Amino acid sequence: MSDLKDLDSFQKLEALQQPTWPDQDHLERVKQTLSAMPPLVFAGEVDYFKSKIAEAAAGRAFLLQGGDCAETFVDATADRIRNRVKTVLQMAVVLMYGSSLPVIKMGRMAGQFAKPRSNDTETREGITLPAYRGDAVNGFDFNEESRVPNPDRLLKAYNTSASTLNLIRAFNSGGFADLRAVHEWNKGFMDNPANAAYENIAADIDRAMKFMEACGVDSAELRTTDFFVGHEGLLFDYERPLTRTDSRTGKSYVTSGHFIWIGERTRQLDGAHVEFLSKVENPIGVKLGPTATKEDVFQLIEKLDPNREPGKLTFISRMGAAKIRDELPRLMEATNEAEALPLWVSDPMHGNGITTANGYKSRRFDDVMEEVKGFFEVCRALGVHPGGLHVELTGDDVTECLGGSDDIDEADLEQRYETVVDPRLNHKQSLEMAFLVAEELVNFRR
């Protein structure tokens, strides 16, 4: 059981990647306001999600998390949210159909408004300003007024997350996620091979649904779906005020999202992020890059999951296509030696960044898929269930990642490059990925 004193133990430790707020009194007023706001998610929802993660860790389900690299306030529109949800639903249908595994659906949504940065400042044409740290902190526009951290943005992040969650819940309980409408999810998207293959799956599902209806089966599970949300728990000035103690159990929950993860830059064993998130009941993820060691894994398990609680801990591998087969095995072996059963998830995006000749941050679709294949190969060799996929994507027809069936090249990046931080797969690339991952799942389960 956590108490307020325990929750604030992180304040004695180094907290990396925090903004420098210019007005501390203003910040304190905002934090007090956030502390009085209703929770965005509830303890019972979080516990239910944890049970789902436990099923995936045991090899009986697969986690799919997708959404923006960094959400923005301006893009939190009904159409943009719907398209992201639709893309995740379509990918989940492909994965379920191909693998016969339940797919747990989660968005990088309703909270992904802060980003770690390599440098505190950015310089353009001799002008140096604070780096953009996400809409919860400052603005993307390169001017002094925009880039000065503003605590009021924390309140806007909360309100935007609340409206996003409301819409997600309405979509997924109000008929939008009905499996009898799988064809409808594809309307509005241009034709390509992945979409054509999806239509074939949709036709098969239609036939199965009609057969079940003829048999008198009318299950609510076919008309609605669970859809969870998660984000990187980066900003203490947001996450701590939204941490609440459940009146039933006396346990503490971060109520800003169902799933909170610790990034590669903030997973220090003696750091504030690991300390703080060790005190809450939420399922916790940790990003592991190629610099992670077996000792890191041992200590992270002992700190974040000392009781070996099913569903508590997720390790998210982000090694890069060139390194995953060499670096991941020792980390998976460490979890076996520690007699732990975390969920292992592949993030094939963050280790494969490039800068193109024309100056764009991008990723090659082939590199992304090569990392996914390496992840499955390592899991197969060590007898570990490949439990999930964590991917930056959008439901819009952007041109940010190279390749895919549309063969986006460097010149195409100039057409619709809309991300404010890292490049995302577009809808068609995301659907194509789902088919390829489904094949890997089928081969793994043979």
C-alpha cells in the first residue's frame, strides 16, 4: 500500500527531461488545479487492463499499441482521432484473423503530449530558444513566445486528453467497432495491395458473422471492443497531481492513462522516474535500447515488479534492425534467470531513425520490418512469447516513412510531412505492417 510520503520519494532523486518553468508560483497553481480534477481513467479499468497484459505475457494474447509520436492540441479533432482509432482496429482485425489470438488494443493517445529531447535548446540562424518538448510544455513554432514553457499547457493537455478519451469510448461502445462494420472502416482510404487484402478478410468476417446470426449468436463482444490508452510518463508536474489513492484498496494509481512507460532516456535505476512508478499499481512499461545490460533488467524487475505480479511489467525492445539479434537475447535471458514473466513488446520504430539527403527525419519501412523479424527470431530461439507491437502511426495519408507498397521516396517526403517530432507510418503502411506481423505470429505458433 502506498501513502503520500512514499509517492513523493522521487523528489529526492535526479529527474531528467523536465522543463524549466519560468514561474514556479504559476506552476504550483496549475498543479493544485490538476490535483482537484477528476481522474481520466479509474482504478478498476487499470486493474482490468493489467489482467489483459497478464494474458499476453502468458502467450494467450497480443498487445497492439499505435498512435502519434507526439500528440498535438491542433490535431485532436474528431476526424483525426477517428482515423487513428480506425487504423488500430483494422490492424487488430488483421492480426486476430491471421493468428487466432485475441488482440489487446491500445492507443499512444490521450496523454502523449510530452517528449524527451537530446538537447535543452535549439538554434536556428543564430537564434537559440528552448527545445520543443511537446504541447504539454511549449509550442512547436520557433519564436520566443511559443517556446517558453507555459504551465497552462498542462491543463490543456488534461482537457484535450479528456475529450479524446470521451470520443474513443464513444467510438468503441457506440457501434463504430462493430465487427459487422469492418468494411466501413476502409472507406475513405485509397486503394493499395494492403487495403485489397484487408477487404478479403472483411468479406470472410462478414460470412462468419452471418453464420453466427443464423445460429442465433448475438454477442456484445462482437459489437464493442476494449480500447486502452497509454503514454510515456515523463512530466512529474502532470503525472504526480493526477496520481490518486483508490478509496477501496488504499493503493495508488496514475489516473492519466491505463499504461505508463519509462523511456530509454529516463530508465536510470537511481532516477526519479523508476522510483515514482515503482509506487503505483498501473502496468508499467520500460523501453530497452542496445545499451541496456542484464544487470539493468535484473534491477528493473526487482524495483518495478518485486512480487512478480502477472501483467505488471512490460519490456519494450527498441534496438534497431542492425542490433536486435545481437543485443536482445541477453536481456530476454535475464528475465528467465530472474524467474519473471514480463510482457515482451517490439518497438521497431525508435532504433531505425535516419536523416535523408533532403534534410528530413525518416525511417525506412524495410528497416522497421527487419527489426520486427529479428524480434520474432529471438523470441522463437529463447521460447519467449512475442507479446506485442508498439508503433508510431497515423490514420492519415502522410509521407513521413520511406518505402512500403506505395514506395515512398525522399522526394515524396516533401508532400505531406506533418509530424512535429518523429516520422510515423501512414494508414497504408500500418495496414501492410499488420499483415506482415500476422505472418510472423502464424509462423511462430506453428
